[in-house]
Amino acid sequence: MLIRRAEFAGSSPDVSAKPKDKLPEFAFIGRSNVGKSSLINYLCGAQGLAKTSSTPGKTLLINHFKVDGSWYLVDLPGYGFARVSKEKRKQIDSMIKNYILNSDELVLLFVLLDSRHDLQKIDLQFLTMLGEQGIPFSIIFTKSDKLGKKEIEEQTEKNKKALLEYWEELPPVFVTSSEKKTGKEAILDYIEDILKSI
């Protein structure tokens, strides 16, 4: 699939304020500073569509981007550490959970993990919550350009093995680099296949 047009359709503090036209939604989430905004811009071929920052926790609302008039790409705030107060952190976590559990249009959640590092406790907690709630998700390992090919393969396999201690089988897993422009086609083709099936 090739994205021809992606446009910002609004920010909302909770699921009740999101766009009303009930199009399928594919949401993206990850720990703060995992490279989510860069990946969204890369997938959409639109630099600056999602705001990138070196400061963790830049996304503080639910952002909807309408893609080719037929589906939404949803940019969710990061879970885990960000430079915000405890109270704000609780608000953000509540916003995320509220959207994930209550958006009837959510088709799939892409969970982004930094391909350079071992899974963190907070990643496992978040993924386990998705499993318990029956939320369909897929995994994207980001920033694969930051290590050599062999190192990335080894780290990815290590993380997959860690996940298989909790799941009998894994959902689809993608490896991407916004810098090296890799992984885009596989993700968009996967989205296209799902859209054709619903």
C-alpha cells in the first residue's frame, strides 16, 4: 500500500472527543522516546506530520491523522517515563487505557519497542494488559539502524524469546528504521490486508 495523503484530523483528551466519522483506526504507542513520531512521519511520507522531539513525552493527547480518506492512523502518548508530574502521568495513563478499551473503531494497536534494548518491565506490563483485555496488537522494533545487522537480529530474537515466556505465539513483528527507510512496506501491506478483510 502507498499512502497518498495523510492529514491531521484533530487532537483529543479522551475517546469521546475523537473524530466522529467512525473509520477504522490503527494506533501507535510505545515508551517515551522510542521513535514513534519519526516512524509515523516515515510511514506517511510526510515530514513534520507528527511532531518529533528529543525530549521524551512530547505527545500528550490522542492525535488522529486521516489517511487517504479511508482510515485513521492514531498517535497515542507514550507510556512510562516522561518529564511530567506524577499527576499528569496518571492522567496520560488513564487517557491511553480509556482509548484502547473504549474506541470501537480501533482495529489494531502497534506497540513500538526500541530494538537496541532488552524488554523493560513496563513493556511487559503493558503488553500483558493488552493480552488480558483481548486487544489485538502487533510489535514494531524501531531504530534498527543504531546497531549492526547481526546485533539487531540477535537482540530481536532475544526479545522475542522473552515474549514467548508469556505467549504461546507472537503477533506479527516488524523491524524498522526511519533513518535507513526500512520496514515501511511490510507494515503498510499488513494494514492493507486487514482493511481488505473488514
